[in-house]
Amino acid sequence: MQELINNVVLNLEEIIFSVPPIIGLLLGMIIIILESMIPILPLAVFIAVNMILFGNFFGFILSWASTIIGCLIMFTLVRKYLSNHFRNHTKHSKQIKKIMEKFDHIKFPTLVLITALPFTPAFLINIAAGLSKMSYKKFTANILIAKLSIVYFWGYIGTSFIESITDITVLIRLAFIMLGAYILSKIVMKKNKID
């Protein structure tokens, strides 16, 4: 994984430093936005690259904003173009109806925790939320909070799965981040009357 990141960084550095700065920023954003919609792209690599190229703070903000934009685009596209079609074709399936009802009524703090887990596939959450009756407000508040921990995890803590799950300090930091996300979700839920 580290070799892959190094190769990507070297190639991107050449591209980014040979074009105007705004193009470099747009490239950094576009790769993260696309990752939210195309599950095979490696988010960990793209976040690490952004943080290496643009610095910890700006790389973090760039990656966080980009993943939120990508999730909102995917949610909106699914809601607008697939939701009614999906409901019409699955209205006679009791199993799908039961699953969608559970997702429709998922508690906000639970949704934030599920979304904040580093290995939860974002595209599945985006699609399920788009197909459900979840409000834009609830989905947006969810990703604003949950994506903080995802970007922090992949940007600051580690870039490989094995390294991340075998280092106890990484797991302790992640536990604190998840606890913070849960507490923040409870505060946001009460203040904004979400759920």
C-alpha cells in the first residue's frame, strides 16, 4: 500500500506542480468526489495524497469537503433517478420493504456511527439513503459529522488496513473519534430536531 501511495504521490506531484494551483486543487477534489461514487477507487490513497501534497490541515479540509460533495451528489442522483423506480419494482418484496423501513427509521446517532466506521463502504450508505425516505437534512448532517472521522483516520492514522488494525494506539484514537462523533450526533440531533 505504501509503495502504491508513493508512486501515486510522485506522479501527482509532477502533474500538480506543472499546472496552475487551482487545477491542482480541482484534481485533488475530483478524485475524492469520484471515490464517493465509484467504490473501487481507494479513498485511503487519495486522502493520503491530498494531505501529502497540500499539507495536513488544507489536505484534510479539501478531502473532507470533497467526500461530502461526492456523497451528496450520489445521494441526490439516486433519490432523483432511482428511488421511485426501485420502490415500484420492490413493492411486493416483504424482505426489501422490511429492510428499507428499518433504514428509513434508523436513529441519527446510529447512522453517524455506521457511516463513521473506516471500512463502511460510503457508496452503499449513499445509495441506501437515496433509496430510502431519509431527509436531506438528516443525510447531510450525518455525513458532515461522520466524514470527519473517516478523513482523520485515513489521513492521520494510517494508510494500510493491517497497520491500522494491529496498532493499539490507532484503535484507541479511532474509539475516541467514534465516541466524539456519537456525542456530536446527539447534540446535532437535539438542536436541529433530526429524527
